[in-house]
Amino acid sequence: MTVRKIEVRERVMARNDELAAQVRDRLAGHGITAINLMSSPGAGKTTLLERTLAVLAEPLDIAVVAGDVQTQNDADRLAAHTGRLVQAIVTGGACHLDALQVNDALDHIDLDKTRLLIIENVGNLVCPASWDLGEKARVVLFTVTEGDDKPLKYPKMFEKADWVVLTKTDLLPYVPFDMQRAVQNCLQINPKLRFIQVSAMSGHGMDEWFDFLRQSVGPMAGV
Amino acid sequence: MHELSLAIEIGRLSEEKLGAAVDRCRAVGVDVGTECGVEPSALEFCLEAVLSHPPWRGAKAVLSSPPGDIFQVTWFEIEDDDSPQD
């Protein structure tokens, strides 16, 4: 018996990345912009989306893919605000969505009648950062009830993100959250990050969020 | 947190690469970059489970931690049966 060593260089994420490229091609073929919405659990993804769908579901032809570890509660909540399709993915314990799940979910969506696809990822500030879903933009929700050092503790999520939406700003008077320091911490991890501050409850900043979404599907999309 | 699914994927892509040689594989080398978001000890634990089930025959996972976000299978050790053929 002799033992020989074979050198290979196979990226473990290669298969997911291939599928993500497929998703990207499929979406591009229909002129659809996809946004991957991520955050820790309880940062307000579903509430922000409820308010968003109530105003923009029809004008922007939004479809939603909502991932949850268990239950399809989020998808049910969202479906109450729109006649448009909300596709649930129950991951059955998995901590993130992957490109295969999103690709399968697209089979259930009328792509010809969709301009904006919002993917509500599983609430988790770690794992979803590693999985490309074929999105054009990654948006991280960062809520003022969290520590303003979150970006330093979970750097990969912020490093891979394009936008940070600071949520629940109506609670700022009641929490020790330092907005300036939070933004600095984000920029320290990723100087290219852009920011929107919102309160889905009071409506503060929602126009800016809506404008961001409108622009992401407009003729200037991708610029 | 998702190390088991990564271990299963490592098993899958390694089987694809090795083909029939998979049951003669004695070790799998994996680069787990320090910034790649994967916990090496959890991955090693999961790989041990994956690599002890057929078609694997208890190949050893050998992890190294280079800097950066690289995450790849780097090498296999295969045992060849080189006894004289007759």
C-alpha cells in the first residue's frame, strides 16, 4: 500500500455560488431586482415589510420570499397586507437561506409580474452572511434596542452588506443606544455602507426607505 | 452554526472529485480561513461524522486555518493498492 496525496482546490461554497448565479440570471431575464433582508431575530424585518407592502406592493410589483426556521407566521403576516404572492420557506432548523431554496421559491412566483423581490432571511446575524442568494443588494437591519457595538461583534454581516437600516428609532429616548457610535462602528467594518433610519411604528424615515426601494427598481437601478 | 451542512457539502463535493477512490481516501485537507465565518472545531466534529459513513471509511479531516476568508478542500490522501498484479 502506498499513500499518495492529490492536490485540489475546491471552494466549499462553489455550488451555492453557482446556484446564486443561476438565480441572478433568472431575475435579470425578467428585469427583477432582489434584495436580501437580514438581521438578528426581532430587529423588525417583518414589521418593516408589512408597512412596505401596504404602500408599495402594487406600485412596485413586489414579491416576497420569507424564510423562517419553523412556522410560516411571517409569511402569513405579510400576506395579510398584499394580494401579491408571499412565498414561505421553512428551513426546518437551518440557520440561513441558501440559493437552492430561493431558486425553488422562484418557481412559485409569477416573474413576469414582479419587479422587486424581497427575500426576508432567517433572523440570524451570523450565518446568512455567508450565503449568496443571487440578490443585488444586501440590507441589514440594526435595531436601536441592540448594542451599538453589534457591527464589531458580527463583522461579516456588516462587511458583506450594502445598506444598514437602523430600526425602531421611536425607542431611542428609552435606550442607551448611541446612534453616532453605531454608525461609526458600521463604517469601521465597511466604509461603503449607506444608512437609513426608520421607525415602522411612527413612520419616521419610512419615506426614505420607500425611495430607496423605488430607486432600486427604477430605470437607474443597478447604477 | 451551519457546520453540519458545510460538512455534508464537503463530503458531497469530495465524493464527486474522488469517484471510486472515495473508500480508499484516508484524509481530507480543508482550509478554513480565519475570516470565513466557520468554527473549525465544530466543523471537525461534523466532518468526523460524515467521513465515517459509507462510502467513506473513516477518512481523517485535517483542518488548517490560513488568514482570510478562504474556505476550500485542498487535498486528499488516497491509499493505493500497489500489490503486484498477477
